[in-house]
Amino acid sequence: MGSNGHKDPQSGRQMKLVIVGHVDHGKSTLVGRLMADTDSLPTGKLDFIKDICDQQGKTFEFAFLLDALEEEQKQGITIDTSQIFFKTKKRPYVIIDAPGHKEFLKNMVTGAANAEAALLLIDAYEGVQEQSRRHGYLLRLLGMKQVAVVVNKMDLVKHDPEVFYKIKSEYTDFLQSLGVEAREYIPVSAKLGENIAHRSENMTWYQGPTVLEMLDQFEDKLPEVNQPFRLPLQDVYKFDERRILAGRVESGTAKIGDEVIFSPSNKKGVIKSIEGWSVDKKPKTVEASQSVGITLTEQIFVERGDVATLVSDPPIVTTTFDANVFWMGKKHLQKGESYLIKLTTQNVECEVARFNKAIDASTLEPLPDQDFIAKNDVAELTLRTRQPIAFDLFTSIAETGRFVLVDEYDVCGGGIITGFTPLSEIDRYRDEAQYRDSHWIKGAVTPDMRAYRNGHQAAMILITGKAGVGKADLAGHLEEKLFHQNFQSYLLDGRNIQVGLGADMDQDKYFSDGEAVRRFGEVAKLFVDAGHVVISTSNVFNQEDHSNISLLVEPTPIVEIQVTNDKFPKGKPEIVMTTEEAANHESAVQKVLDYLKDQKILTGHNYSI
Amino acid sequence: MDHLTELENQSVYILREAYKNFKNLAMLWSIGKDSTVLLWLARKAFFGHCPIPLVHIDTSYKIPSMIEYRDKYAQEWGLNLVVGQNKKALAEGMNHEKGRIVCCEALKTQGLSQVMEQEGYTGLILGIRRDEEGTRAKERYFSPRDKNFEWNFKDQPPELWDQFKTTFADGTHIRIHPLLHWTELNVWEYIEKEKIPIIDLYFANEEGRRYRSLGCAPCTGSIESNAKNVREIIEELKDTSSSERSGRAQDQEDTYAMQKLRARGYM
């Protein structure tokens, strides 16, 4: 018998649940127990499994009910997600049993991304383990809002409340650091059926819901009808005289007569009709989660990837955005490599512009100085697409704020969008730099000749950090030291540009409309063109300004030195120093010189003066 | 939105993704209830049209009225029907007495593989469901098969947020499963709601027997039942505790029969 076994065929809407946690913490046992205790097994299923156990000389375990693959039954670990059906008096469920082995993380992600609520299992005897944390982190990243923690195998710790409360407190702290709160912590023994469907007599100290009671308290995920209207186009059909734009409404509603704008192509049209086949009557509105087809009053050229929205509420369109990403690929996710991003129905080439923070997902410790992440790790990073794409921030509209990354043929990562740089700004600086570079009148002295004479390449050193950490002091010493070694160093303070070049502008306006960045960047460009090592400190420029300055001085390298006592530096500085390190000028300057030599910026003189 | 509309919307989305992403795409039509519902959903997705060719694998052992039904609706609905048959195996006398798994593999899996090769299909849409049996419970919506037609169930691609595997190496193909999230009862409820004409083998005959799952005549058993129409089937199913495929003899041949069959390319 090969049945995936549910006794009562399912009617009505099923709630989708996922069960996650470390390997061997008892996920499959819990699912098997849920099925048995809700009387959801088909006739003969239990006996069938018991027979297999006898044949293979093993003791019966509930987990065998769902480990359908021969491999899984032999190894005793779940390899792939499995979907099981059962029901309570309240409603039917489809339960996704996700593997807890690190190797099968992509299967866990597949299960969890498709669920509406999650149970996270922790073994009372072993306590919080690597995958307990990794899965917790991923649940947050996947946008899971309904999570209950089930502390299993309480029978192995003699039903001791101390053990339960210790795990509860440890894991609560962990979830809090992620900004997540579990709905409930439930002590159970899946093997003995305690606090699953029936209340445990051995744990009368626990007053909260049983697992089944908890499940029934979770809420169905409803379509996002109250959000702004988003209809990413899947295709355009011309099977007959109609030209139908087909797609699924990801959020919001729209009606016949509404004027819509398509992004990123930026074309406008008016909804003429909403099409359907074998429907009682033609609909006049469309809403979130419906797969629809619309026609427009005028024929305009739009295609798959365009997102239709109301004119009053368009999505963000840009090429550069920040994201939290998890990686499942065999090869590393690497800065500068190119990947395909799939976001709604858009497929665009992209690259990692910057790693802002690489993180070991099992400990949540940052991986410093890493321009890549390996399989099973996560990162905060900045992505740049080859063409502009349309999206929303994940916190505003989840459906249009998340994406997957494809490497070669496979989906290898996924992520959510947390911030962006507006296209207007990027365009402005890029256009300016392009125009300038193409109209630049070059002298007979080339950058190579200057580098040979100077003993170094041109470079821009930005010293960043909060006020009062000793940036100016360090900058002064660095300029001086370089100068005494016969290098062309120049301290360019943003303040000097403001009081001179910026004297024609009101101070607030100078900073608010980007002129501070632009004028500083252009002056810096002149100095690096002259072959100097430009040193600058700034309190006034933020992370975004730095990337804009870098657009203006490209291709000259920028070296950021961040002075901070924070455990997590902001962005991705080339050099990090504590205030104490920075105050020790001799060694601080030496550290910078070593880096510049390492990067072949300081090459040394080829003659002696 | 009721649950059937929710299921329909998801399946339509998948069908449209398949149609857009695969140049050479086909849909398997076994004449059973699932693939007929799938066909209906395709007509929903494409506004009354079915722009995808339908492949029927004729083992020659099918129950005869299945072929009549197939030809009738192929004409009525203007379908592009492609019939595949492993003529070589049949000429050599293949039948279920040589072993059910051997027979299924020769006449169904090999029959399918021959049509795929001949027509150059790179995407194949099938009406399998997760609730049918254990190995199908582990399937993806877009599930790759390698050059030898094999399913590597130990290393399946991740599938999240409805971003599917639509790129693949030469010589491999993708199986697409738009009904994966439906249950047997959902299928019947949808047939009732949409008034889909379904083959009458599913309804109880004079002797009080009907088929719950359709396949080849020698390997498919009927069940005892008085359900004469769709409504009565739904009522009957709500009360049953045996599994849908219990009448399918090949499943019972070996403990891991379905895993073995499916790993080598069976539907």
C-alpha cells in the first residue's frame, strides 16, 4: 500500500502548517502522533508500517508513517518535505514535515515558505541546537508570523519544569534578538502522546494549550486586499480577437475603468474588461490572490514582468537595493558575480554590489571581512540589477518585496528587500559622471605616469564613525605620515568645500538636495585625477552618500576606515578600528599603510630623492 | 473566496507559468478525473482555449470506453491530441503477467519517453496530487527529470514564493504538477461546481460497483458502491477510510513500488 494516508478525505480550506527544528528533535514523530491521535490514518496503514518494521527488524516509530522513501526509512531521517493531511473538529490541515538535517535546508525552506503557521521543535534533553537557531532565523526571513515552540521529549527529562523553563528562556532571548515572539511554548512528549491531542498527567504544572489546541488558534492567511493594487503580468494572450493581459493579483483590488500604470516600462492604460471562461457572469473587479485577465481600452506594448498598479500608488523602480538573503547554493554567493533575480514575474541579471554583513546562521555571529557567504548562511547585502526592476519593501507588501536568486540552472537563494537607493539619485550621479568623463579634456600626463612618479595610485580614503571618535586626528596624522614618505597626500575636509564652493547656498539646502555630496565628489575627482591620495573625514555623509561619492570618483578605489567600538560596523568598511586603536596614531597609521601596500595602492618609489 | 476558487487560482497561475516558460510543452491526459480537471483548468487559464497539446499514453489495455470518451471530447473541445504507444514492447508481448512493475515501466514510462523524444517536449504537465501516495507527497510543482528520465528525489530544487525551476540543462525535462495541492475530494467538489463532464466509469453500475481510480483493465479494480453521480461520490468519500489507490494493483506489488516506479520516470 502506497497511500499517503488520510482517513477522511479533506473538505474545505486546509490550513498549511510547517514543522521545523533540529535533526532528531522529533518532527516526524510529532506528525505521526498527530495523525494517529486525530484518527486520521487510513485503515491498515498502522499495521502496514508495523509489518515493514518487523521485516527490517526495527521497533515501530510514528515517524515511519511519513518517511515514504526507502532511503528515509533506512536512515531514519527525513530527507525531503512531506505533506500530510489530518483534521481537527475545527478544520482540515495539511502539515509540512520539514527535514532538520543541515544538508537539507533547501527542503526546510521549501516547506516553511509555503506555510501559514509553524511549529518549531526543540528536544528537551538536547536543548537549543544549531538548526533550532537557523530555522528560527529563516522563519523570520520568510515572513512567518505565527510560530509556536514545542519542547519535545519531556519524558526523557522526567517531565521536569526546570528544563522546560530554561529552554523557554534561552530561546525567547534568541527570538527577541530577531524581533520575533513565539505565540506559545508547549512541553510535550510526542512519543507518549503527552500534550499533543491529550493533556499530560505528568505535567500538570503546564496550563497552556496542547499542540492541537494551539493549531486551532492559528489564523488563516487572508489575501492582502487592503494593500495597494499590484498585478504583475505573466503573459499577454492573443488566442482570439481579445488581447488579454494575464497575471495574478498579488495585493489590493482594481475595477473596470481604473487607470493603471505599468512599471518598470512606465506605460499607462485604462482597464476595459475583466475576462473569464466558464464563469457565471463577467466580473467587474479583481482582487488579491485571483489569477485574472484584463483588457485595456487602448493597445499599448506591455509584457511579462511589468507590474500594473493604480497610477496613484506605483511601486519602487530602481536598480540598487538592500536585502536580507539566505543562500542554499553549492557554490558561494559572491560579490561581483552575476546571478539571475526572479522577483514577481521579472527575471533580471544582477550582482552583489556590497556585503553589508555576512552572518553564520547557526550562531548569528557576523562573519567579518567576508565578501561571500557559503551554503546555509545569510547576509545583509546590496544588490544591483542590470535593468531597473519594480518592487515594494517587504514590510509594505510581502508578495512584491521578496525574490529568489538563480545560479546557473537552480534557485540557490532567496531574500527580502529592506531598503533601496532611488533611481533618480543613482541616475543623476551616473549621468553626471558619464557626461563629465566623455567630455573630459585629458592632458598628456597619464595616470600611469603619475603613479610611477608618485610611488602610488590615486586613492580616496574616507574616515568614518560617530562624532568624537578621533577621525580628524587620525586623518591629520595619516596625511602627514604619507607626506613625509614623499607621497602626494591631501586632506580634503567636507567643511572646506562648503565654506568656499558651497558659499552660494543656504546651509540646509546645501545638504538636503545632494549638492554637498555632488560638489565634494567633483572636487575629490579633480584631486584623484591629479594622482593624489585624498584623505577625508566626514560626519555629514551617510552610507548612501558614500556610494554616491564612489560613483563620482570611479574608477579610483575608495578605502573606508571606520572608527567604532560597535561589535557590528556599519556597511562594509575596508578597515575597522576601535577608538583606542585609532588614538594610537603610530600603529593606526601603520595599519593603513600596510593595507595600502597590500592593495598595491602604495607601490613605492622607483628612484631615491 | 471559497477554497475551490483558491485552489483554482493557484493551478491557473502554475499553468500560465508553464506555458510562458516552456517552448515545447505538453499535458498528459489519462482520461481520469484528475487530468480531465487539469484540462478544464487549462481552458480557464487560457480563456476557453487549450494551446497545449494533450498526450495520451495508450497501453492498449485501457478500459475501452476510455478511448471513446477521449475521442469525443478531443473533437468537441478542439484539442490537439497526441497518442503514444510502445508498439515494440506490445509486439514483443508485454503484459501485466510479466510483472506489474515491469509492465507499467514498459508501456507507460517507456511509452511516454518515446513520445517525449519524438516530439521534443521539454515540459510535461501532469495531474498528480500530494495526497495520492507517499512519494507524490514529496513532489515539487516544477520537478526536474534527468537525461535518463530519472527523478532524483534526494536532491530536489527548493521551491518558494511561487518562483519555479524554469531553467534546465539540455536533454533534461521538467514535470509540472498544477494539481499537487488538491485532494481527491477537492477534485470531485470542483467537478460538481464546474459541471465538468466526467467518464461514467466513476459512477456505480447496475451491479453496485464503480472505479475510484482509473488505469489499465487488468490492474485496476472496482469498488463496491452505490454512488451514481458526483454528489453521491462526494458523500461516499467523506465516509470512507480506505485509500484512493487501493484498487491499483501495481502499488501493492512491493513495499516501495511507487518510489521505484516514480524514480525511473513513472507519473
